[in-house]
Amino acid sequence: DTAVSQTPKYLVTQMGNDKSIKCEQNLGHDTMYWYKQDSKKFLKIMFSYNNKELIINETVPNRFSPKSPDKAHLNLHINSLELGDSAVYFCASSQAGQDLQHFGDGTRLSIL
Amino acid sequence: SQKIEQNSEALNIQEGKTATLTCNYTNYSPAYLQWYRQDPGRGPVFLLLIRENEKEKRKERLKVTFDTTLKQSLFHITASQPADSATYLCALAAGSSNTGKLIFGQGTTLQVKP
């Protein structure tokens, strides 16, 4: 069983479009994260939710909006996509009191 | 400014040797440090966590050290195997406690040759 799953795995779209990436975890964790990994492989935190409440919001353009309908899901919606948004986006989860994070396999977003 | 650096982008070693990867940081006082493994096309996988009051942690062929005076962690893989070839990321706990916020290094890609 996949612990942290993201869909889609690949996303190719035109500049200016709006797209969403979905993430689900079946580990019973109460905290979920979105990271961006750029072409230089740096993995940077974007957002974190704990029990559906936003707790980390890094300096991310407001075109990016996370949504957590319940603690097992954290989706990422991106408006007006730009070339610089091309990257691999990773979802992760962790349990309060345990510091390690479980990552999904990423969504590779390519903007044409 | 706060900075995390892993000593090299790539490391090539012969099978059976010990691989040593370095993670240095400045302007942080992390409560703990973690090491992850990332294979191509996959997400990072947690390997080891070491806390600020611990000097060393071991797990099978893996060993991590943490020197808060030098602001450095060393990650060792003994008796390396070609299957150990991957990118290894260090990550520091940052920000206030219990947020789970991690700051990652840029990674070191290890290639173990048979």
C-alpha cells in the first residue's frame, strides 16, 4: 500500500493555466507538507498543515493555494502558471512527536 | 544568513569502501538533523535522525555524527555496495519547535562502482 500518494505524476501545461495536484496519506499522520524541488535539486518547504490548520507558509507567491479538506489530504492549487513554476513538487506527512517525514514520489510540473 | 551545505555534489567510490558525506551549516541551532536517501524519480526516504545532545547514531551499515560546535554532521556508509548509489540529503530542524519545518541541503550524489 502506498503511504503518501500524489496525482498526477506528470503535469505538462501551458503558461497562464490553473492546475491542481492532489496528495493523500494513509499513515494516520496529522501533519502534511508541500515541498518544491528545483532543477538544482534543492528541496524547499512551501506549506505545512496540522489537522487542517495552516502552520507553515513560506514566502510563496499567492498564486499557490493549499487546501486541506481533512487531515489525510492536502491539495495544491496553482493559478496563472509561470515558466518558473516548472519543478518537482513533493508532498510529505509526519506524526506529531515523530520528526521524520514520509514523502510521496513527486509531481513533475512542466510549463510550456 | 542561514546556510546548509553538503560538501560535494558527487562522490565516487569503490565497492567495499566507506563513503563519508559532509553536511555543514551556519547560523542555525537545530534541535536535530536528519539524513534522507533519494533515488531518481522518487521521493526522499528517511534514514537516520540525530539530536543535538547525541554525538553518534548507527543503523546497520550507516553511521551519523553531529558536532554542534563545528556545526557539522558526517554520514558514513561502511562496506558500500552499488545498491547504495543514490543522492543523500541532510535536513535541519528549523523554526519553532513542533512545526516540523526542515531545511534541506542540496544533496550529494553517491556512485558506488563494482
